[in-house]
Amino acid sequence: MDSALELIVVTLICDAAMTASAMERLVYAHGFGGVYCGFFTNAVRSDPEIHHKLGMQEQDEILLTFAAGRPKYAFGSLVPRRPLRVTWL
């Protein structure tokens, strides 16, 4: 692979990661929750029909998927846990 092309690919992936990180912080700052959806990302990459239904062109590539929102249901309680025992050195 040409080193200039490798640099462009790495730059795009790093830009996507930095954008996702900023988006995640923004979502939480506004009181929403979010989750990265690797399963959906892989589904879009592997199924041309999903790729097309999203309005993506053939040359378009999906780097990651992030879903944000508020949960429809609230959990009544968390799993009970024993107190944490830590010895600091």
C-alpha cells in the first residue's frame, strides 16, 4: 500500500474516532445515554441491501455506529454487590 494512502486511511479512522468521542461526551452532557453499535456497523458493511436502504453510495464506507437516546424502561434495582475491599499500597 502506498504510504500516502495509508496516511489518509489512518487519518480518516482517527478523525472518525475523535468525532465519535466528542459526540459521546455531548450526548451525555445533554442528559442522554449512548452506545456504540458494532453489530449494526458490521451488518451494514456485509449486507449491500442495508447499505443501499441507508441511502449510501457504493463507494461510501461506514466506520462506526452510535445510538443515542433515553431508555424507554427504567430498571428497579441493580444487581446486589458485596462491598469492595481494596488495599492501597
